[in-house]
Amino acid sequence: MENLLNNVGQYKKQYLIKRLIQSGIFKKNDKHLYEWTLTELEEEYFSLRKEKVN
């Protein structure tokens, strides 16, 4: 079960990184996207989506 959750987390990170790169975000505060935690990626992604809606 733990392995499955890890795989899902990695898949989700890759998805979010891909979407952020497509939006022109490659790094922030001298930290590349692949160094970010899943939580950081989610926060940036949802913040970006919120900006596009408004």
C-alpha cells in the first residue's frame, strides 16, 4: 500500500510540474520545480488557476 501511495504522489508531482512549466514557471526563489514538495507544487498550481479565473 505504501508503494502505491508513493507512486501516486510521484505521478501527481510530475503532472503538476508539467502544468506549471506549460504556464511558464520553471523555478521560483532559486528552487527548481523538481525540488519542490507536493504541497508546494499544489499551492502554486491552484494559485495560478485562481489567477486565470479572476
